[in-house]
Amino acid sequence: MPNIKSAKKRVLVTETKTLQNKSFRSAMKTSIKKYQAALAEGNKELASKTYLDAVSMIDRAVNKGILHKNNAARKKSKFTQMLNNAQ
């Protein structure tokens, strides 16, 4: 445990940010799973809607620093190909 006041504050801030990042990452994974479930089901309308939501979540994750931009680009490209192949 740190002894300096500023170090103590950083520990608290880090814990708070870690929880926020975990919550956002979980929500992002849920939206991705909904998209993949819609594709597996064969529901093209639902897949199109959930695709937009998943891509939006991925873009927000990049802006928040949760995902690397190349990782996000790869995911979005894969999801776009999956949607195009389904139609």
C-alpha cells in the first residue's frame, strides 16, 4: 500500500477506471455476441441492426483506449465480411 497521498489517490482512480473498463468491455462483448447470434439464426434484419451496434461499440472502445485501433479494424472487417456473405 502506498504511503504518499498522490499515490494513494492513483490507486483509487485506477480501481475505478478498471471497473469502468471491465463494464464497457463486457457490454461490447455482449453486443458482438448478439450480432453473431443473429447471423447464426439467419435473421438478416436483426443482423444489420446489431452489426451497427457492435461496430459502434468497437469504435467507442478504441476511443476509450480499451482496444487497439488495428484490433478494432480487424474485428470490423471480419464482421462486415460475415454480414455480406450472409446476404
